[in-house]
Amino acid sequence: STPEGLQRASYLGFGRANIAEVMFSPYLFKSAAVFEGPTYRGRAFGLFRDPVDREVSRFYYRRGAEHEVANANTYLPELNFITIAKYSLTSFWEGNAVVRMLADCKEGQKPRSEDLELAMEIVRRKILVGLMDHMEESIAIFDQYFGFQPGLNFDEQWYMDCRTNKAFGGANHNTKKKKVDPESGTYKNLARRNRYDNELYA
């Protein structure tokens, strides 16, 4: 969901209507505004990923994301002409994406130690945490906490298809991604520019 879409959802009373089990968005603060009110409040959960692994995957994804051609910040065909090593040194990406999102940093604003502290506090107090490296366990935790029950909340076959085709190898499963040696300069560059995200993830 986009900031504009969340603003529209808030205006139309999406949260008060209680018509959806789950809403997905990378915009935490704007999502929270959708559920403001005394009778219906949202509960946040998130899947967190190793920051370097996330950025490597994003590099390869942005190379071929032709279906997102309208989004100039996502589809970058010019990345097909550089290596991940060169990418790690360029301005094609900003590090610490998760801390910047959680602390509601403005676009282009570099996060500070205070932003990391805020992000850590938000995760500690507000977010049910799952890890992409432990997807099966994370989904089980989410199911138990939110009471998601196939056959009760939604169709059982749909649920199993979603788990199999989306969570464990679907649209976001990047088969073209290559591993980066943790001892390489490329890995260290990616880790350094994700310093705050690494501290949050740890």
C-alpha cells in the first residue's frame, strides 16, 4: 500500500469498518493512522531479514522488475550493467531502510543513533517479530497469536496455497540472487551502510 492509499483508507474509515483480517504496508506510522480510534486498533507484526542479504536480493530484484516499470525507485535496468561489488559503493541505494522506516525519517535523511533507539523501542513494544530465516516458525507464531485458523477465518485450500506458493518460494523468491562472501569487501560495504539495521536485527 502507498502513502496515498493509506491516507484514502483512513479517510474512508477502513479501520473502523473492520472488513479486513490483515493489511500489509512498509509505512508503519501511516498505517497506524488508519486504525486510530477507541474501538478498533490494529496489531503490528513484521518479518525481519538480515540486512546484507536483503540488500543483495534487492539488487538482483531491481534489475529485472519490469512489472514495476512505473516505479522509478524500484525498477532500475541500468543495474544489469554493474556488479554487486560496484553497486555496494554507489548512490543507487540508501542503507538502514528498516530503521529509517520505523523512525519515520524523511526521504534522504540519514538516521542517527536516536533513530536506532526509537526503532528498537517500537520493535520491542509494538511489533510481533518474525524472521525470514525462520519462516515456518514465524508463520506458526503469527497464526497462533492472531488466531488465524484455516477453515474458520478463511478457506483452507487458499491458506495452504498461500503458504506454499508465496511464503515458501513464490513471487518474492529470487532465484537469480547470488551469495556474497562475508569476508569480501562488498559484504563489508553493504554491512557498513546498513550499520543501524544490523544493530536492530541483532
